[in-house]
Amino acid sequence: MYNGGKIIIGLIIFAFIMTLPIWYNLASDQDPSLKDYVIATKGVKGKDRCVLPKEEMLATHMDVLDQWRDLVVRDGERIHTTPDGRRFNRSLSYINTEVETILNTSYSITAEGDTNSTIQVKRVKAKHLKDNITAYSCIECHSNKEQFCDRCHTYMSVDPYCWDCHIIPEPQLMEVAVK
Amino acid sequence: MIEKAFYGDKKYWSWLFFLGAVILIAFLFYMRQFNRGLTVTGLGRDVSWGFYIAQFTFLVGVAASAVMVVLPYYLHNYKMFGKITILGEFLAIPSVLMCMLFIFVDMGQPFRILNVFLHPSPNSPMFWDTVALGGYLCLNILIGFVTLGAERKLTAPPKWIKPFIIISIPWAISIHTVTAFLYSGLVARPFWMTAVLAPRFLASAFSAGPALLILLCLLLRKISSFDVGKEPIQKLAVIAIYAMCLNVFLILMEIFTTFYGGMEDHMSHFKYLFVGLDGNTFFVPWMWTSSILAIVTLILLIPPAGRKNEKILALGCITLFISIWIDKGMGMIVAGFVPNPFHVVARYVPTLNELAIALGVYAIGALIVTLLYKIVLSVRASIP
Amino acid sequence: MSIKRRDFIKITGLSTLGLVAIPASELLAEIAKTETSKSGKKLAMAIDLRKCSKEEGCTDCIDACHKVHNVPNFVLPDGKPNRKDEIKWIWKEHFGHAFNDNQHEFLSEKIQHIEAVVLCNHCENPPCVSVCPTKATWKRDEDGIVMMDWHRCIGCRYCIAACPYGSRSFNWRDPREVLEEQNTDFPTRMKGVVEKCTFCNERLSRGLQPACVEACKANAIVFGDIHDPKSDIRKLLSNNFTILRKPGLGTNPAIYYIV
């Protein structure tokens, strides 16, 4: 091997540059522990368990979401039922009472003379399932994106584009809807 | 073999650095487009494909035209093209790469490009175009390097390469045919919906491509010691001008059908190009320039005495190339969109940002042509 | 063992070719897949332009649609609408523009002045669907809705070139630049994807009518299953003269107009 020394030095520099993100993350003191991780920001009665156990969700939520989006968009299958019968809305959207009120000014959702927007929203949720059982979307439980999504994603340096289209939840706007 | 591209004189390196600088500046413009969206181009709701897609269409033609040297050399054993064939193949490689880049810069979500393969859609001509272009690129890289490698060792090319060469001939025709199918199957766009589109594309490609190759050969003779010889250039000139005659003939066919038939839906696009529609006359001077240059080309190159004079030949090749570039690289795509489905005329003029990115893609093409031709020249020079 | 550089490059090249085999096998599976059976339902819409044109300048259906679907409204610095970057799912067009093959000089004044509501035609044979290279737009077997998958769209705009009705819009820029209040129950789009009307499939799944139908005070828009002989829309079609946009193209639109 001629020019051996140069090649080896070059390789070392190359390896260092390629692994730079690892060194960078090791050097910056981010806390990867998920002990005080906020799972459900809202106190939703009886809905304190997700579709899968926490550990499984941590590892596979991206696959779940990937499957779900095809199921919803391409097959129109919006409701997820867990083996123990709990139902969820496969959705990253949420009903926001304020905006719903705005929408009601241009057209009416209900004809029964309900002027209270909260009631109207509940009607929509009920209608959604056609059998009066409310199914919550992902972020109607996990309403705090910063705590729930970003903490881990920032640490892992992943930047999913969910929120380029889906609207970032604002917990205070969801209060009424999820009560 | 590839290492030959790393040895060159000062002129060679300054040319490479110049191209590199253009590419870098264009990349900054592309970053702007990437961050702000395609709104930085002149494209819009009505004219949704423009300069990028037109360049793509034009360059598919240049890529396909390599067949005009490959076919005589390998199929008819026309030995005179021995020196020029590799140049044709090595012109096809950067042309296909530029096609791909023009598609890439035109995409709204370029990072999702693999979706084309993850969710293959045989109904879509665009799917087949991707397959055809990818395959053609591989074929030319393979054939080019294998034959050049054999030449370096002063041996005949290996036997197994022959089937690939034979396949590459219909494949070249197919890339431009499928590219025409992108347009000619759309009921929404009467301007493109004509069976003569694919033949027209091929005819214009087989004249503009060889014309470019002639110019490159003349340039190589000037700046290096490499000379393909007079005769192959003359043969190429005949091919270019015959194809050009066919191209003009097919355009006249199209104009007859459109205007004798008199369907407004078809005529309005031609009117937009040649006289302007609703006061929108941006393309009028361009299209007349293209037409006049086409006539000039025919006058210069049809008489054998004209094209035998290499100065006149060079001039004729330049007029031919510009004429077809305007027709295909500007008018053809935009006119399909104007007037729009509501019969409303929309304005489209490429923006500076758009032109800068396009220039960058051409610079990448020029860079690759330079490197590949450098390899060819060095290999040839080393042969005793 | 010694691997020459040239051999290395050859092996790398061949391995890359091997990768192509995976999508190719998927493609073959796709071709082998036969067409699934159809349930026979076909959603369609009838727009009564007589009722619609009564209230001049009414934009209730457009406002409702664009609000529930977070459709941005771009304006130029001088306050005029930005036609270049414009996105619209449902809008009004001059009769002569929308029905340019029914247009002639001596059309009654009344008809000439009609502003027809236009939207995606949810064609029986949608050209946009056949050209899409990623199946980001497709026709639903169960009800004939021409759908969009904004996760998958690569923004090549082939569908825009293929649509004879100008029904498709591209996100030339980030719609959130101008969207102030958003309907949180529906996503926005990102820059670089194509969008259009999807017959409010998200509302249909809740048992609601499309937003434009609900919003119309004049009840000018009737929506339903055109394959069901007892549906309101069928009754309307059998009792009125209806026209289609560009029927000669063979796309077979699902939006019928009563003039």
C-alpha cells in the first residue's frame, strides 16, 4: 500500500466527521430519561391507557401512525378498537370549540336550535361514531406536544413532518371539547 | 480509467472551477426555492409546468440521439463512427442526469421521490419514463466504460456487451417516445394530444442531438489534439439535416390539421405562440425566431456544398440547435397550458431564480461531459 | 484476497441493480391484482344554477368549504387576489368559462350572467388518477370519490396537467403563511403537494353532508348516491334538464348542473 500513512489519517478524519453527531450529542448534556414523561396531559376519565403499553408505544408509535394514516386516508377506517374493546379515533386532529364556533357562523352544524357551541361539538363527536360512544384522537389525550413529542424527538434528533400539516394542539382550546 | 479526469492543465482546471462556481450559486438559488416553495418560479395555478419540464423534454431528446451514432456503428458496422460513438454515449449520460435533475428541481416534495418506486403505478406514463430513463442511464454507463476499457487494452469489447448495445438502440427510441406519451395522452390539453407528438419529438431529437455532437467534435478539434475526422462529421450532418427536414414536415402536418380543421380548442394554443392571445405576446418573438432559424438551417445545410464547408456547417448546427431548443425547451410545454381549461390566458415568464437553477443543472451537465470527454481523450492519447 | 477497484465498483453497481428488483416484484404483484368488486354506490352532486344565481355575490358554500378545510387565501401586497399561487376547492366561474362548449354569442342574457359553482368533478374515468405516478390520488371503489393522500403526493403536478376542469391546486408556498384561524379538526397542507375537493369524505364518515351542501341557504346543491333510484339527487335528475362540463371527453363527471 503506497501512501499508507496519508490514507489512514484521511480515514480517521473521515470517520470523525461522519460520527460527529454522536460526539455532539454525547457532549451536550440532554436528559434521555423518560421518568417524568407526561403521557396524558388531560385527565380523561377511564381513558388513561393508550392503544398499546407504554414501552411498545415508545418503540413502535411511528409504525402505528404510519399504518393508521393509510388505514384512514386510503381505506376510510377511522376507528381503532383495542382487543379489550376500547375505541380510539385514528387522528392527529382535535375538535377545537373556538374554531367550531367560528365555523358555525358561516353554516350550522345542527338544526335543532342548539346555540351552545359546546353542545354542538359534542353532537358532532357522537355523530362521528354513529353509536354515541366518544372515541378520542391521539392528541385529545396527549395534548401537550412540547412535553409529549418534542422532548424525545429533540433528543433523538428526529424531525417528523406531522405538524407541517396537522395542527399543533393548543391544550387550552381543547379543554371544553374533552371535558 | 476514472483517474484520468484528475490530471489536466490549467485551462482544464479553471473550466472545472468555473462550472463548480456556477453550480454552487445555483445551489443557493435552489435552497431558496426549497425553503420558500415553487412560488419563487414563474409557475402558477394555470401554467403549472414550465421551464424545468421543458428542459427535461428537450434533454431527453439529446440523450436519445446517441442512437444516431450507436446504430450505424454497431448495427451497420459503419467503422467511420468508431471514434465518435463513445462521444455520443458519453453525451447521453450527462443528458439523462440533467433530465433527472430537472424533474427533481420541479418537484414539490423532492425527498419523496422514492414513492415512485415504493408505490409503482403502471398506469402512469411518468412511472414508465422513470424506468426508461434510469435504464438508459445504466446502459450507457455500462456500454461506454466497457467499450472504452477494451479500447485501452487494445482488445475488442467483450462479447457479453453486445446484447446490451443492441437493447440500447430501441431503448433510446423508447425514452423519447414515453416522454411524448407523458403529454400526448392527456384529454385536457388539446395542444399535446396529437399522435404526431412522439414522431416530432424523435425527429427534433435526432437533429438537435447530432448537431450538438458535431459542435462538440469541432470544439474538441480546436482545443485538443483529438480529431474524429472529417467524414464522420459529414455523415452526422446528413443525419441532422434529414431529421430536421422531417421535423419541419411534421410541424407543418400539425399546422395543417389544426387550422384546416379549425377547431378553436386546438388553434388557440398555436395562436398564443405565434400571434399572441388576449394581448399576451411573450412567446411571439421567440417562436418566430425559432421558425426563421429553422428556415435558415434548411437553406444552409440542405445543399451539400453548404454543409461540406465546416464553417457553414457549424453555423447551421448552431441555428438548428437554437431553433429546436426554443420550440421544445420553451414553447412546447407552456403552450399546452395556455389558454387554460376555462379558455383564459395566463401569463408565464420564467423568473431569475428559475433560470439560475436551470443554469446550474446545465453546468452540472457540462461538468460531467467535460470529465467524461477528458477520460476518453486521455485513454485515446495513451493508445500508441 | 485482493479486490481491484474496478471490481469493487462493478459489485457495487450490481448490488444497486439488485435493489431495483424489490420494487419490480411489487409491481408485478400490482399488475396481477384484478379489479376489486364494486359495491355500486356512486356519490354525485346536482347544482341548481337557477336557485344558486338568485342571490348575487353569495359565497356561502365557498366560504364554508375553505374554512373547514383550511384553504388559504393568498393576496398580493396591493390587496388583489394572488391568482398565481391561488388554491381553491370550490369557486365560481362565468357560465361561458365553465361550460365553454355550450357557449355561443346569442345565449340568453340570464344564462350569460350566471356564475357557475365549480369543483372537482369526481369523474367516473378520472385522468388525474391514471397519470399519478405514486397513487397519491385514486378513486374510492365504495363510493366513487376521487381521493387525495397528502402524505404521499410528490408534487410532480402531472394530475394538474391531466385535469380538464382546472380543479386541482398546488401548494406553491406554505399555506400557513396566511392561515390565521384554523379548523383543528382538519389538517392544513404543506408546501409542495396538490390538493382538491374530496367530497368532504371526513364529514361523510360522521354522517354529515358536505360543507357546501349544508352551507347553501337556497338548497341549490343536492348530494347523494346516484345509483340509488330513490335518492333525492336521482329524483332531481329525472325531473330536470341537466348538463355536464365537457361531456365529450369521456371522463363522465359526477357534478350535474340544472340551468
